[in-house]
Amino acid sequence: MIEASDEALLILFANGDGGAARELTRRLAPRVLGVATRVLGNRAEAEDVTQDAMLRLWKIAPDWRSGEAQVSTWLYRVTMNLCIDVKRKARGGHVDLDAVPEPPDPAAGAAETLQESARQDALQQALMTLPERQRQAVILRHIEELTNPEIAGIMEITVEAVESLTARGKRSLAKALAGRKDELGYQDG
Amino acid sequence: MADHQDDKTDFEDLDALFAEARDAATPELPEALMSAILADAAAEQSSWQTVAVTARPDRRGPLALLVMALGGWGSVGGLVAASCTGLWIGIADPEAAQWAPGFTLTAANSTTFSSAAYAAYETFDLATVLAEDLQ
């Protein structure tokens, strides 16, 4: 059975279909929550951003221009802008890294889970040291696995600018994590 | 050279970290958040329906509806003109009708009636005709 596209579901939603809202939420909201959590480093703020981003999707539905943009790309852009707004409002305050829960993987052993959790915390801490735009570009490229042109569309910059941001971001991350290899379970060499 | 090797190793470690992050990148949506998002969606859909319902009542009066039924003000204008002309022809002396613009020419070309001939029929009594037919 062919799965309806995000855009088709959005049109159905605009026509009053409640089931379309549920399906769109199931497909898109977890991704928004994931990327917002990474960018903000705070789960509670990320949940607020997710609800806000989805609300904007519901509001745009009746005026959605078919074929102009992918729903997911549009939603990523809204999410990134909302994250920037949150950061602007919170500027001057500290980032609560403890507020980022890493869901435990029941399949992994306890020690392995702890090690993985420590690595992800370290990655998150390193990500939070990057400038806002660098962090967004690195997350979209290396964790969300979007293409450079897609990221350029989301961040409204050129592909070359995306390449520059991700390269610089990756170098900074590697430097930040270099001294923590033993702690993270990586062997030198 | 050694620096390049270190960089390469650092990036490999970083790629491994990204791969782990990808596995955990799509978290499960908390039930409360799911409910809040769907409640927003339902409220948004309701607001469109409210707008549609409040916009529906037709505020036009009966005259406007009659005009609409007759095909608009253009049609009504034509209808009024035709009615007035018919009324005028009906109550005026038929001879006067010949003075109406365009009527004279038509009458001259298409009818053989003269005023005198028409006058002869003026006194014609329908009852007399019927009586003759019955005989």
C-alpha cells in the first residue's frame, strides 16, 4: 500500500481530517523533538518548541502552497528558528545539561549503556560549546543526515556556507573531545 | 604528519559518536506532548469551521434575492423596460404606437391595416359574431 506523502496528509488535515493530524504528528513530531533537544540541550524547552512548531504547521495548512517546499524541510526551518528564539530569550542564563535525558536502551548491558550515555553526554556538551549556527549545521548534517542543499534551504544560506559551518564545527568538536578519549571508552591510535 | 593522523582518528571517533547519536536521535514522543499537539490540531480545525459557519448566513434582503433569481440587475432592467413598453402600448391609442421609435418602419413594411380599416372593426361586437356562427 502506498503511504500518503506528508503534503497529502497536510491537505487532508486542512480539509478537516483529524486522522491526518495524528499521522503527521506520529511522523514528524519525534524528529522535531530530537533535533530541538540536540540544538537546545534541554528537553523541556525542546518539548515546548515541538508543540509550537507543530502548531505553526496546523496554522499554515489551509494556505500551504503545494510543491513549493517539503513539509519536513519547512518544519525543520521553523524548528531551527524557534530554537534560536529560545536561545535569544535565555541568553545570559546557563544551559542545564542535566535536563537532557538519554533514554536507556534495554537491549544493551548496564555498563555499556552507561558508557554510551557518557559518550552522548560528552557529545552534547561539546555541541553546546559551538556557536549556534555551527551547532545547527553539524546536527542537521551529521545526526539528522540531511544533505547540504537541504540544510542550505532550512538555514537559508548557501551550500558553501553550510560546508564551511559543518567543517569548522566538526573540527571544534574533535578538539573538544580529544582529551576525553579514555573517559569515553576510545583507545588512542 | 602525526597531527594529521591524530585529526583522522579524532574524526573517526567523532563519526562513531554521531552514529550513536543517530540511533538515539528520534526519541519517543511523550504521551502528554502527543495529546497537546493533537488538541492544538483539533482546536485549529474547529476555528476554521467556526469561521465557515459564521460566514454562511446570507444577509441579502428579499429584493436582492429576487433580483438574483431573475438573473441580475441587467435582466431586471430589460424586464422593466419591456413591461413599461407593453403597458404603454396597451393603454395608448394604437395609432400613437406608430410614433414609437422603430415601430413606424416596422408597421409600414409589414401590415396592410390602415387606420380606417381598423376603425371598422372597432364597433365589431364579439357577441354578434358568435351569434352569426351559431346560425
